Amino acid sequence: MNPEIEKVKVLIVGSGPAGYTAAIYASRAGLSPVLYTGGQPGGQLTITNDVENYPGYPNGVAGPEMMEDFRKQAERFGTQVRYGLATSVDFTTKPHTVIIDEQITIHADTVLISTGASAKWLGIESETRLNGKGVSACAVCDGFFFRGQEVAIVGAGDTACEEASYLSNICSKVYMLIRKDEMRASQIMQKRVMNNPKIEILWNTETDEILGEEEVNGIRIFNNKTGQKSEIAISGFFVAIGHEPNTGIFKDYIHMDDAGYIKTIPGSTKTNVEGVFACGDAQDNIYRQAVTAAGTGCMAALDAERYLAEFEND
């Protein structure tokens, strides 16, 4: 056999809470899973300094440390964790074919997709430099660290409104930066933020720079109609302009919504292709939390185990 072709029962594409949890369950079931970590081993949590809302860590934990714990637990039960990126797939035949790094061919009886989603960013240098030091793309994850402080959030959709409302419950003031003179959020969400005395909406406003050396201490903004610049003192800067699921290589085979999130059969992780399952943020555009991702990772492994049992009994 070509040494660059390998046959496996369970292939997990992507790491993070979903992929590693799927690996834990699949390996404990004796399915000898192979997991390829993807381009960001451990997923988005590897760029999260502190995680305080995941059960089992009463004192909180650094995101990279938590993902290392997940990986070690998966390997303890026999998962082969490998570094590599799935670059193409063919789901038209069985077993399914996945190409890794355009070189290695995997023939898999089942494929568990846990490729996650990536936050969209503004693209300014200070945003990258201060990521995890006051800059965040998840208010629910990180808002607690800024309780009683003033923060800003960028975005004009329902998610931005929801996160601004959430932040207003724990922060002293929330500046909402809107690039246009209108929002694209639903009317009910617009009313919610406009009627909230702790939220100040700044229309036609864009971010010029996030201020601070070691952590965020302010922002410089400008009005894109007048060109006028000003500075605001804040401690937290949240970007809520959307996420992009990392699902592009599957689009020719797997049903997705308009945004690219994988559609699964309700109550399961099954996709429209038999033997292919999706878990984590690749199929969740609502919750996007580590704990919910881990839950669907468990579901995907159990679904795959049942599928293989039926497959072998046919």
C-alpha cells in the first residue's frame, strides 16, 4: 500500500474543545481515532488568557493550559493527535477521503468535523497586539473581567446588540461603535440597546487605534462623516462583527447555511452525508462556548460509534 495512504475508523478534523472531547469518547469506545489539529491547535481558546466559565476549574485556567489538558486526556486513552491541516476532501465514496497538507491521504469510515469558526477582526495592529489583554471577540467569555469598568463594543448586528446588553449588566458603561448611521440588527434588539441608559451609541464611528502598551486603557475613534477624532478611556474592547466558520473545504459535499455553518439533523451531529458528523463552532452560530462545543463533541463521537456499529452489522 502507498505509505501516504492510511485507513482509519474515526478521523477527527480539527481540535479545540469539540475535537478533543470527541477524541476522548471515541478512544474510550475503542475506535482508535486519529485527530489532526488544524492550523490552530487547540482552537480559539489558545489565544484566550483566562477561562473562568468552564466547569471543573474553580480558580479559572489559561486557555492554552486547558487545551493542553484536553489533549493529554485524549492521548491517554489512545487518540493519535497529529499536527496537520485538512486541505481537501471527497465524500462521494466510502470510505471517505481526506487529504492532509496536500500530501497524506486518509480513508476514513467516519469523519468528525470540528474545524471551528474564526472571529472577524478590524485588522488594525493594536488589535492583534492587545488581543487577550483587553481585546476580545466574546463578551460572554470575557466580559466578567471588566465588571464595574467602562468598555466599548464594535458591531451593528443582533450579536453586537446582545453582547452590548450583556456587558451593560456587569460594566459601568458601554460605548457601542456603529460604522453607519443605522444598525442592521432587528428592531427589537435596536430598541433594547437604545433604551438602555448604560449604553451610549456612537454613530458613524470607526476605530482608529486601541490605546495601551501592556493592556487596553483607551481607544482613539473618528467620525467618518466629519473626520473628527477623539479618545475614550476604556478597559475592554470587544469586536462583534461576526464569525466565519472554517468549513470551506466541505462546501461541495455538506449542506450549510448562507454563512457557511454546517447544517446538522436536529438532535444529532449527523450531516447530509452518511458517516460525516459535525460538532463545535463549525455548526453552532448561536452559543459558541467551550462547554457547548465539548457537548457536541461528545454527541459526534457517540453518533459515530452507533453508525459504525450499524455499518459493521450490515
